[in-house]
Amino acid sequence: TDCSSILGHERPLVIRVSFPACVVATVCLPLLGLITCVFISSIFHYEDSTSTHCQVPNYLPSISASISLSPECYIWRFCIGLHSAPRILVAFTYFKFYKTRFSSRCPESSLCCFNLAFSICENLGLLLLTYVSSSETYFVHKEGFVLFIVSSLIHMLITCRLWKTIKKYSLSPEDAKSHYWKVRFLLLNVSFCAFAVFFYWKHNMYCESGSKYSMSLIITIQSVRANNSASWRMILHSKTCQSCGQ
């Protein structure tokens, strides 16, 4: 361990990082990356980022167009790369948490494995659609997009099912609140995806202006909201641990 001399005594060098701050930063990375990419595209690459195949204008650059340009693509990949690593760690942490809670319950124990699998698939889909742009290989980008959306919805559905059981046998008000918000986020995600499919259909069938941008914006909001419940749970848990330690 590295040591530093403080008032003549050798003490270990300790670097403290606020866990809630790390959680908030991880959740906000996609949103900050999106705002940065759209801003740069709007200023420097407006024509390229708002053009469509049917020659109708977009209000602002779509996400797919923004992250395929340079330097926006590198900013987006950097943010998503930093965002994805903690999410995978969180997936395994929740898997161990669920296994401890449902070690003697057969249906829920199996759902824990499916929950982990779909969480990893969600992250892989996000990485795939991020690092393979639509301008490079459209088919791979599209399949990554579908994998991300489908896995995200199934993962949240299984999560709500597991937390329903936890709430049933728990006396903690935080468990009930966590289940409440997870169900609300699931309903919001389903609604956002339905709107995104609607705008995608309008854009391809009628080439209406703004449809592609609206679809991309909805999907990004859905992605950010999907992580808020788990992050809020971690912040509350960290505060509880700090209080107990004191």
C-alpha cells in the first residue's frame, strides 16, 4: 500500500469517492453524451445530421445521425463505454442479491438467471448499436437496437416480478417503494417504445418531418429512465450502510 508521511507518522493513502456520486454520474453519462453530440451536430454538421432518405427535414439531428459523425461518435462511444461497465457489475450484484433472497424458491430462482441473462443482453445490444453506426453496417446497428429494446423490456418485466415477491414477504417500506417505482418505469418504457414504433412507422410510410428525431429522443429517454430505479435503490442502500457504520 502506498503511504504518505503525515505529521511524522506513516499512514495509508486513502482516496474516498462518494458512491452516490458515482451512481448519479453513471446514470447521467448517456444523457450528457447525447446532449453533447446533438449540440455539436447542430452547430457544425447540421445538414449532414438532419438529412433523411426521403428528403424531409428533422427539427434537430437524430441520435443515429449524430453518433455516426466525427467527433460525435467518439464522444458517444466514450460515454457509453464508461456507462456500460458499471451496469454489468450492477447486473451481477443484483443476481447475487436475488439468489440470496430466493435460494429456496424454485420459480424465482430460475427467474434470477433469466434476469441476469437479459440484463447482459441489454448491455451488449447498447454497445453493439453504439460502436457499429448505422452508416457503417446498418443491419448490425439495427439488430443491436432491437436486442437492446427487447432485452430492456423483458429485463424490467422480470425485475418487477421478482420485486413483487420481495415486497410480499418484506416489512421494509423501501422494498415496497422500490417495487412501486419499478412498475411505473416499466409502464413508461412500454409507452415510450410504443410511441417510438409509431414514429418509426410514420417516418417510413409518410416521410413526415421530425418523426425520426422524435423516435430517437423517446428511445434515449427510455434508456435513461430504465436505470433510475436501480440507481436510486443503491443510493438509499449506501446511505443506510453509512448510518449503520456511524
